[in-house]
Amino acid sequence: MALVAHKGEDILFGSIPDTLPTPDVARLIPFELALELEAVPLAMEDGVLTLAVASLGDPKLIDALVDITGHQVFPVLSPRDQLEAALLRLKALACGESSDQIDHIKREDGMLPIRGVSHGDLDDILALARRTGVFTSRELAVIKELVEIQLGNPNQKDYRSFIVEADSHIVGFACCGPTPMTDGTYDLYWIFVDPSHQGRAIGSALLGEVEKAIRRAKGRMVIVDTSSTRPYLPARRFYQKHGLRKVAEVEHYYRPGDSRLTYAKRFLQDTSEEWK
């Protein structure tokens, strides 16, 4: 790694190791803050915490990290792609998943790419939704409608979907978009994974892609609604595990005995721009 001058200080620039930091070091910055600040703890030595960062453009960043960690910090400027991969590994540690599960998607880009929807995907997406066993016929019709809107008008800004493929079949799907009549709020409309591929961090990777897209658009918040019924318990645990907090409940919303639970996650940005 080479030292380069930055604002009169010696700033280290280099690659991020492929391994996770020790748990005690990783816990110094809660994952949600690490994601927002784009700062990954790497190591602690002699009371100084080394951090990988994407940028030092914000002069308050170091002061904020000192306050958060309670330690002197030394930033290492790192390539953004490596930082994003390190954040996925950090998420694995925070969520109790193995780093191998997270890295499986990164290492096998040719097998499990994350991409947008394209013509020819609709039947596979609907087949995937049916395999989950939780969606009603009306919900399947809505999924179909949202995908058709995207395929029929690639320039529309209301919906954006991501899919994960394995063995030439779609095994993960997520759809999100800006919430009408709000400033910087986004809805996560759907996110689901093939039951035969669960436990491989596909859902985590999809949610990470959604959050990355929202942050790029300067979104302030993501909202997701889900059912209170037992089949949706894994979904509720998934949202909580990834930093979404239950903020509202409307009893008997979907049908008697089936309440709507709303989960939300706020980002540091407080402005919005056109969906890209």
C-alpha cells in the first residue's frame, strides 16, 4: 500500500483484506452506521482503530467516527467496489450469517448475478412467487402488473426491480420505487427468494442492492409493509435483522385477523433527486 498526501496529513491508500475483522473490532461501529458512513473497521492496534473509507470529502467524518468508537481513528482510502464487498461481509457478521454465504454471490457473479428485469423474465418471476407459497392470486396479479409496467416502459421512474439467477432460473426478486407524494421516501414493494435457495444470503444481497440504489438517489427512507400472519414471520425477522424497525400496525387491514405491519429504515440523506 502506498502513502499519499491528503490535506497535509499522511493518508494510507490500499486494498481491503478479504477476511472479516475480529468481532470486537467489528462491533465498534454498528453495521447500519458503517453502511451510512461508508466506513469499515479493519483493525485495532495501540488504541488506534484503522478504518477503510470511500472518501474523506466530509471534514466531519473523522470526528464523527471518533465519537462513535471512542478511539483515535486512522482512515485508509479504499476502492469503492472493495468497500461494498467488505460491507457485505460486515453485514454477514452483524446478521449472524457466515461470510462464505455473503461472498458466495460475489465470487460466483457468472452464476448468481444481480440484474434488472428484462423481456422473458415475467413467467419465471411469477413461477418463483408461486413457489414461495405465501402469495394470493391478487398479490400475484400485482407482481405481474409491476413487472409489465417496467418492461412496457423502460424509461418509467416508478418501479425498479432486481433479480438473482441460478441455473438459468430466477431464484430471487425485489421491487422498489419512490413513494408517491413524498420527498425522498421509497417503498420496498416485494422481496422474495426461492425456498430451495434460502440460507445463501440471496435476500441480503438483494436488499443491499435496493438500499444502494435508494442511497444513490439520495433517498431518506425505505418503507415495507408486510402481513402479521405466521407465514410471514420469516419475512418480519428478515427485516428486523437488516435494520428495519416496526413503526406502525393497522389491525385487520388485509382481512380479519391479518394486520398490516409497516417497517422503516432511515438513511442519513435528507434530500432526494430523480430516480436513476
